Amino acid sequence: MAQSPLLFTPGPLTTRLETRRAMLEDWGSREPAFIAMTAELRRRLLDVAGGHGSHVAIPIQGSGTFIVEAAIGTLVKPDDALLVLANGAYGERMIEIARRLDRKVEALRWPEDQAVDPAAVERALADNPALTHVALVHCETTSGLLNPLAAIAAVVARQRRAFMVDAMSSFGALPLDLRQTPITAVLASSNKCLEGVPGIAFAVIEKNAIEFAKGVAPSLSLDLYDQWRGFESNGQWRFTPPAQVVAALVEALRGLEAEGGPAARLERYRNNFRTLADGMARLGFRLFLDARVQAPIIATFRSPEDARFRFDDLYARLAARGFIIYPGKLTRAQSFRIGCIGALQPEDLRRLVVAIGQTMAERGLLVASEPDTAHHCSG
Ligand SMILES: *Cc1c(COP(=O)(O)O)cnc(C)c1O
């Protein structure tokens, strides 16, 4: 069997062999062993979030967007109004979801390279008492930008609104502790910083928010209240569970604990990011974001000015060497992205940078050397 490529992507991403091996069994959905696995999954998700006692973990089948849609549909009632804080594609996606669900929605927007400003959020909430919920993307994977979660959570709590956080590309690595940061619902998925395989998304929701959400969701399969009642009543998933994905995610969560928890994982990602950013700077590539707002999750590089540069060509040449990178998603600047998350070590990023240098040289595109500047990041 050919060796798997290394994925420098925001997910699906490179997983540990142990995580993939955990899937080599069949489980019946009603078997005690599988019910125990589901219980361990839900407990471990609460461990990571610091949500024991106050919150419940509700997994669903599907990708990350499924849980965002499920959470908005289940928690925002037809008479409520949602304020989305947007500075990238995932914020825009929440606005689109709310519209499709026929929920009242307003947006506060910032450019893709600027963080959400808590003071502006506070003013918007003070000015508009009709707003009941606020939604934020913690790490905007569009660019790799880190929004100031704790400061915004404090503002939303002071203004007594419900707060929903898309923590898809941060959960399990960037600091998030529900004992200290008031959040109604944290949303994430199996295949980003938790380093599981794709197929499960989940919400960690405040008990007294989900308890009052009966009959709100316009969708049957994306009703998180019913999903939660299902788990609480018999420990089972309402509909066919992605059994192997559950097994892989439980193994991945054990691996997170063994690594030393989110703080240790963040340290590894930071080292990955630094290795990448320093190496790319030596090749002449420029990061899109300022270091103050850069999360060490995914790096967006500006495409070189040289008109002969083609992302597709760089992608194909790297893929042929076993390295998978990611296209840009910015609305304005030409760019491409390289993820620092997944079962990757700084040495993998070093090898990637060497391969990028070779690829550029093959095409006669090597960008002029720059002084060796050190790159740091926030978070
Ligand atoms: C990955 C991601 C999502 C969900 O994307 P899916 O393709 O549905 O898994 C949502 N928000 C953010 C910030 C993400 O990074």
C-alpha cells in the first residue's frame, strides 16, 4: 500500500496511525460496547471544553457545517434575532444558514485581515435590544485569523445575550475553558485540531439553553434537542451512527490527553507554524496576516507577484512529492494556505518548505532571499 500523503490542510488532515487503526472493527449501534464508546466521547468532549456540570456534549453525524446549521436552527427561535460577527467565509456561512432557516439575522463585518472589535459588538448590542444571540468564528480558517474570544464573550455576557462560537478550527488546541469564559454553545468537528477522521460534528451546549429548545428546530435530523434527549434516554444515537468515526474520535481524544491536552498540542502547532513561517520567509513568501492576529493553525501566504506563478502547478508538484497544501479562500488577495494542524511535527513542515523551494526552483520562480526574520503568532 502506498504511504498516505501528508496533509497540510485544515481537515480532513493527517491523522495518527492509531486513530485510523481504531476503525478496524464493526459495531452494532445498540451494543453496550458502542454505547460506552459514545458515552466516553461525550465525556471527553466536555473534558476538553471544561464544561462538566454546566454544559452537555451533543454529537451529530456530518461535517462541521451540519452542527452550525443544527445549532442555529435549534437555539435561535423564530422570534429571536442573531448577530453574526463576520470577518471571513465561515462568518458569512452562518449568515447564510440563518437566512435559509428563516431566522432574523444581522451582521457586523470586518475586513478579512482584521479581528472582531469587542467595543463595536458592545455598542451594537446596547443599541439593538431585539438581538438575542451573537455568533462568532473563533479562528477564521479563511485567513487563519484569531478573534478575541474571551473579550467578546465578556461583552456578550454583560449584555445578557446568548453566545454561539464556531470553534471548528480551534477546539482542542487554542485555549477555551467554559469555567472561565461564558459561552452558550461551542461548535466543532472531529477532523480539525482533535485530529480525528471526518464524519462527526458536535456542540457543547449550556444545559439550560438546550433544555428550553424543545420543538424549535425546523429540521428533524438537525434537531439538537431531540438528539440530546436520545443520548440521555438510552445512550444511543437517534439515527445510524458513524460507528467507525466515533471509534477513531475516541482514540484521537485519548491521544490528545496523552499528548498533554490542548496546551501541549498548541505548543506543537506553534512550533509547526514557526518552522513554516520562518522557512517560507527565507524563500521570499509573505504571510497575509499581521502576527498580532495570526493563529498558529493555518497560514495564508500571498501568491508571488511573478505572473508565471500558478497555484495549481505548485499544488501538483508538491502532491507528486506526497505533500498536500490548500488553495486560498480570500475574497481579495491572491493567496494559498498551509495548515499546521494534524499529526504533523516541525520536521514535516521543514521538509515541506524544502519541497516548496525545489518546486519553485524547477519553475525558475525562486523568490529573492529575504533576511531571516523570525515569525511569531498570537494564541
Ligand atoms: C472547517 C470549518 C467549518 C466547517 O466546514 P465543513 O467543511 O462543513 O466541515 C466551519 N467553520 C470553520 C471556522 C471551519 O474551519
